[in-house]
Amino acid sequence: MIQVENLSKSFTLHNQGGTVIPVMEGAAFDVAAGECVGLIGASGAGKSTLMRMLYGNYLAASGHVRIGGVDVATAEPREILALRRETLGYVSQFLRVVPRVSTLDVVAEPLLRTGHALDAAQARARELLARLNIPERLWGLSPTTFSGGEQQRVNIARGFAYDYPALLLDEPTASLDATNREVVLTLIEDAKARGAAIVGIFHDEAARDRVCDRVIDAAAFTPGMAA
Amino acid sequence: MTPLLQVEGVAKFYGARVGCTDVSFDLYPGEVMGIVGESGSGKSTLLNCLAGHLTPDAGAVRFDTKTDGLRDTVTMREPERRMLGRTDWAFVHQHARDGLRMNVSAGGNVGERLMAVGARHYGSIRDTATDWLGRVEINADRIDDRPTAFSGGMQQRLQIARNLVTGPRLVFMDEPTGGLDVSVQARLLDLLRGLVREMGLSAIIVTHDLAVVRLLADRLMVMKDGHVVETGLTDQVLDDPQHAYTQLLVSSVLQV
């Protein structure tokens, strides 16, 4: 489902003396449908950079990222937008939403964008918010005022509302209590069971051991860090 | 899929000075594109060339018309271009007073656009106007007030209602949230996003506010000195800018 081939990346800081920082070289791996792969490596090894490149958020210098028939590294913005709408989900650590939009609408949005009826989309959003223990009295409010943990759970509900065939998870269990952590791990297991290909960053080792089928050390792709 | 708008090699010069030059892109149905750049970068000149307010010195602006497919609006006859301006296109000005008739009631401002495309029944025009005032969150009891009695944010929402009432397919926006309070901006952004999704609109938004494009635009074009220096997915251009100018622009934003 996800095929990464000879992927490399460097940052050029034009306004800081044109410094070039190579951050990744020759990244290559595959993730099959129904498989969860964990990215490991010390801070700065390039785990988040790799995730962002898979999502098309960072531009690849060379190489390929093939997801659902689209090469993210070379695709037109329009193709990446369609991929993100229908195939590739991303649960980041930060919630970024238009102020004033209610939590229920934020969570239902991925379903509305893919043509689901409003009733069905909101029913699914309610179910997820309830499962993730967001109090019902908050559903009509904008999540911008929520606590960090609540925002994180809203983000997860949004990421799992639509059944993406491929999912990227950046620290999905960070800052969650035991109950909610268990809910999130179950959501990940359910997604695997329906055939989603998942790439995740988990600092929570127990969580990683439970849901990941194998791990990839990002340091292997870091210039100057490989053993 | 046919692009809704196909722009090829558009250039506009003011004497020897460059307004904008060598601009090409395709805009597809349902896409929202942002154009950012500092004052004088040529973004408004470009928008006015695309919307038929200025005649470009070179290039083609092809629009997918309902009847004849892609047509070059630059070489089109004036009456045809005006018809597009009243039906398939809408233009939201930075200053609402440029897009509104200040001495006509709010209802009249919305109704006038409907009459321009042939609506004649007073009752149904007033009903449609009332419906649209509601959609942009203006109370129905303000329908007979003139825009001069409205706040800046209300005027801007009225301008949007006036523009969208005829169901356009492409909306040009010039700094639509400029000069508004941040709280009013948020409300307007939420409204615009909802309308874009419900009506399947395509839009081109010129702004210098990077936060606005991050929330509204799918794609981004960065201009400097009349040239396009970078294009791409909005989040990619903002999070991983490639060009020196874009890097400067992104790093110059004050963090709240």
C-alpha cells in the first residue's frame, strides 16, 4: 500500500548563509495493507520529517513515495489533495482548525468531504467522541479552547472518522490517560483489521509493541548518523 | 477533468514597470488557490487581469464556459465578459464599499444581482435575499437598512451574499478579511469555508495573511516583484518553503 523508494531530503536555508542541511538519504521500505510499522530513532533522527514527506507536507529532494497509485514525491497538488481526501489520513500532534467551528463538525468533516450524508457523518462523529470520552456538553464548542489532551482526542476522532486505506500516526497516545490510551490502541487495531496500512511514531514502547508488526530505525536513513 | 480556469503566460506592464509577468496555472473545479506576496508584488494586478478588470498585455485566461467549453476571456467580446461577471464569476473586494451600492438597501443589494440575470418576481427576489442574509448571518430585520448603517464585518458579509446569490462557479477575492477584527475574520473564514464546500466553488484569494491562506486555500502561489517564485500545496509551501523569499515571508510571521 505504501512504498518508499530511495527517498532523500535536505533543507536549504537561503536566509542563513545558504546553509544546506542534508536530513535524509536513501530511505526505502514498504508497508502492506493491514500492517502497522513503527518509526523509531532518537530525537532528530528524522522520524517526523519522514512522516511529513509521506504526507506531501515536506517536498522530497529525490526518490518516490507511492501510496494508492500516486507518487507523493512528484504528484500535482490536485492529486495529493485527492489522495489526502480519500486514501491517506494523518493524525498529527497538533489540532489546526478554523476557530468557531464546533467539535462535532470538525470530526465529521472528513466524512462530509468524501460525500457522506450529514446525518451519517455526525452519527459517526458522535460515536467516536463518546468512545474517546469527550463530554457531550463540549461537542457544540470549538476545540480551540480545549485542554491539550482533549484536543489530541478530537484530532484522533477526526483521523479515524473516515476509513482511510493508509494512515500516518504521530504520537497518537502521547498525553493520554490509561483509559483513552486503550481506546486509541483499539481504534488502531480495528483499522489494521479492516486492512489499513499504518505508519506510526510511538514513544510509548508498550503501545508500540502491541500494535506494530515491525519497526524501522529512521537513523539508518540519516546522513552521518548511520552506524 | 477540464480545468475551470486555465491561465497561460499572463503579463501586465505599467509602462516599463512589471505589474506581473509569465504567470501560468490551471485551477480545477472545487479548488481554492491563494496568492500571497508583499504590497507591490503584483498579486492584485494579476487578480484583476484574471477577472477581466484589466486587460493583460500578453497571455490567455481560458474559462470553462457552460455552453462553449474553454474560451479565452481576454479576446472575448466585452458583453460576453460582462455576462460572465454577472453569472459564473464573482468578485469580492477588500473594501466592501467597492462591491456594494451604499445607497441601496441590503435586500436591494442582493436582489440587484438576481435581477441582472433576469429574476423579476418581487416576492421571490425578496425571499431569496432574506435567505442569503441569513446564510451570511445578517438578521432578517436589517433587510431594509442601507449598508452605510452596517459595521465593517457586516458590510463584508453582505458583499459576499450579493456575490454568491447567483450561484457563481468562480470567486475572486481581494484581501477578503483585510481591515477586519480578528474575531470577525474568524467568523468570515468559517462562513467562506462552509460556502465553498456546500456550493462546490472554486476561488482565487489574494491576501498577505498567511494564516488566512492556511485555513482557506488548498494551493498557494507566492509572488515577488511581479514574478511567481513558488507554487505548491498550501501546507507544503508554508512548512517547507523552497525559495529564499518564501522562507523570509514564512519566518517573518509573528507567533501569537
